[in-house]
Amino acid sequence: MTKKTMTLQRKTPLRAKSPLRSKSSLKSKPTSKKEKSKFEISEIKTNLKPLEDKRKHTDELDKVFQYYIRLRDSRDDGRCKCISCGKIVPFDKIQAGHYRSRKNMSTRWSELNVNGECFVCNCMEGDHLINYRKNLIKKIGESKVNWLDAYCNETYKWSDFELIIMIKDYCKKCQVLSNEKGIPLSVTVQRIIKKYSK
């Protein structure tokens, strides 16, 4: 028995490879100073990226906003009452506790949603929201708390412009409250204020 060899034939003929681009079609790098400056400017324009990304603005806004909440909820003697347990805590031990999670961007920087809270209630206790809600209703009213409950599920994407405007606004508010209550600004907040006061 002899083996038959099969040859496969293509239905369509092979295409000829496209010739490489000629060197004249490729842009050569500039040689003179004038050409170099034009080249650099055009390259900057094409590779233009935002100076700071959204994450950096978000982090800076978090720091300034949380410091503002701590200043707002502190008394003139620099102590603050925890909204969940009612314990009086020194200013440096108080935190900005969110009623609705920080993950909800629509209410993340809502002044109604964030209040002074001690470390134990904010970070350690899972059931702190029960007392938080009761005391928040006493503070702002049930209709606003219900609004927070409904609005927190809305999806919202903050633009860089909005974040910068809020950073500047809360920097001013922090300075005013710091002067009124005699509580010094933290180094981080001072750095952010200096950066955005230009």
C-alpha cells in the first residue's frame, strides 16, 4: 500500500507584504534650536496629562473635610461629644464618623452625614449606627436622616473641578473655625491650605 500525500490549497492567494514606510515619510527629530522648541511644545500638548489625578484630590479633600468636621463639632475648650456614645473626647482623639459609608460618593462629603465620633465607636463597634441614627435624628431631624438613607444609594462621579472647589471651600472654613475656637490647624491641613491658596 502506498501512502497518498495530500496538499492543501488556499482558496485565496497570499497577499504580498506591505512595503516598509520609507524613511522620508517618518518624522525626523528636529536639529535646530527653533525646531526643537516647536517640537517640545507640540510634544507637551500631545502628552498633556492632568497635573494631579482624582485620587490625590479625593485624599486631600478627605483630610480637609474631616478636620473641618472635627473643628465644627468641638466645643470652645477643644473637647468634643461623640455622636454615638455621648462620651466627651479631646480634640486630637475625635474622628469624623460617617453615618452612611464613605464608599457612597454621593454623601461622602455631606455635612449632614459626617459627625464627630470617638475612635471606639467609629472603628471598633459594629452596632454604633443604632445610637448614631437616634442621635442624628435629634440633631438634624428625621426627614434629613431619611433623605441621607435614600440619597446615599445614588451614584455620583465628582469632577476634578468640583473636588478642587470643595477643597478650597473647606480650607477657608477650617481657617475660620480654627481662629474662632483657638484650635491650631494640623501640619497636613496647613500644607493643603498653602497649596490651594495660590
